[in-house]
Amino acid sequence: MNLPSLMTWILIGLNALVFLASVLAGNDLLTGSPELMLEWGANHAPLTLNGEYWRLLTSMFLHWGVLHLGMNMLALWSGGRIVEAWYGRWRYCLLYVFSGLAGSLASTWWHAEALGAGASGAVFGVFGAIFIVAMLAGKRNPQFQALRSNLWMFIVYNAAFGFAIPQIDMAAHVAGFLAGGVLALALRPAWHWSKALLALAVFVLAGVLVLSAMQSGRGATSSSLVERTRFQARLDSFGQKAEALDKRLGQWVDAVRNDKMSEAEFRERLQQELVPAWKQQRAVLAPEAQTQALAPDPYLAALRAAVLDYIDARLAILEAIADNTEISEQQAQQWQMRARAAAQRLRELQTTPPRPGSP
């Protein structure tokens, strides 16, 4: 059964379903959540160029809010039906996907720290294909005269709009449009599938070479967004483990008070169990040195300093007790005040964290 524009409907449906799923998972309906978008596969050069190449594809189905999704899907509906009618479902699908990959690749190269998402690279590829077909049809072909005029208006409008708004990823738009034009020639229906796939293989090889060059040139890098997201996950885990360690300590203290545990056994358990556990948590939260950060993050530095200061104060008290070291009441109070002050700084920082942006 021949269903018109079936592939266009499928692509629109996939984008809409992914967006709905992300919202149900906690993504912001209007603006998107950078942390969740990163987790779900948004394109981010420090991750993409360090082995997470799948982000080039997954980012094409993620959107920054319902307006972003709606604009892209409206454009896809307008242009996708035309290209699908000209090229057939599968050639059109290949053109859409590989135009989107080209857009993602260009965004990776152009933006060092941005978080890229959206179907616009693929959508611009669709209009790039329409542009090439319309231009090659000849100026005297009445079927394409109005289409050519509308396409020029589309190009001028999007260029002006894109350069005026920094958040718009013009690298993805331009690369997607150009890739769509090239793929319109490589996948044209007049070519047999074997010839079209050979041309597509050359296109893919060129993309792999560009990606390899970018990877070797950029090296192992990280970014404030990546580091903050990863650190927050460790911090959440630390909160749960610290609560469990404090509960265990409280049980031991009660056991000593009720003469169910000797002080010597209490100190031994601190030395063998609790102190190593706190040191392990400190190691997990300490700064990493495997990768080179693209830009320092003052908020992350303050957050890490607060939690490490808290752990150090707790460790100082526990180690003194475990080693049976005589400490003055004044010294014990200073360590406790230091731990409370660090915990207060940590709560204040987590109450009003800065919101990372993305072009």
C-alpha cells in the first residue's frame, strides 16, 4: 500500500516521541535541561571526540523545548514531503540522516563547549536538496520558478535570523544545507542503487576522515558542563553514603555507651572501616587529572572545595579518636565548626547553582 509522505511522518513521530520521553524523564518543556540533554545524547565536542561518536546521531532527535521541536517539525513537514515524493522513502531517509550527521559534525568542529541538539541540520539538508533540484531544473521550467523564489527567501531569512541570535547553531545549518545539496546529486533516483551507495560511501569516508582529524587535533579534553554533571552525580552518591556512614557511627557510639562494645573495639572499627571509607569518598570527589579542561568552572571549584573541606574535618576527628590521640575540647570544637561551616557552604551552593548555557 502506497502511503504518501510516510517517511516524513515517521521522522516527525520519532522526534516527537523522543521529546515526550525526555519531558517525562524531567526535561524542561520550554527550554530543556542541559544536564538531562547531555545524559540523553546531545552533541558535546569533549565527549563526542573522545569516543562517544553516537552523539552525532542521537543529538538529531533531541530538542530544546517544545517551540524548538515545533519549528523544526513544521519545516520538515513543508520540505520533507517534496523530497520524499521526488526521491522515494529510502533515498530521502538516507539524505535526511546523513545531512543531519554532517550538521552535527560541523557543530562539533565549530563549538568547543556548546551542547548541540535538534533536527535542524537534517531539515536544512532537505532544503539543500530542494535547492539543488530547483536550480538544475532550469530557469524556464515553470514548475520550479515559484519554488526557487521561495528558496532564496528561505536562505536569506534563515541566514539573517541565524547570525542575529547566538543560540542558533549556524555551523549545523550551513553544513546540513550543503550536505543535502551534495547528497541530492549522489542519491538521485536516476542512479542505480549500487552507484548511489558507492557515492554515499565516499561521503561517509570523508566524514570519518574529518572526524579523525578533529579528534587528533583536539586530544583528550573536558568541559565545565561535563565535569559539573559528572561531579554532581558523585556528590549525590556521596550524600547517601555519608548518611550511611554516620548511621553506622551512631550505632557504634550507642553500643559503647550501653557497654555492648569496648572503647578499644570502637577505635579499631573506626581505623579499619570508617576512616578508610571516608578516605575513599574523598578520592572519588577529588579533582581528576586525566583530561585537560577547556575552561575553568568557578562554581565547580567552590562546590568541590566545600565538600572536601567537610570530609577533611570529619576525617580529622575520626582519625584522632581512632588513634587514641589526646585532643583538647577547643580543637574538637574547631573541627566540628569547620565541618558545619563546610556543610553550610555546600547547601548554599546547591540551592542556587548557575544554569549552564549552550549556543
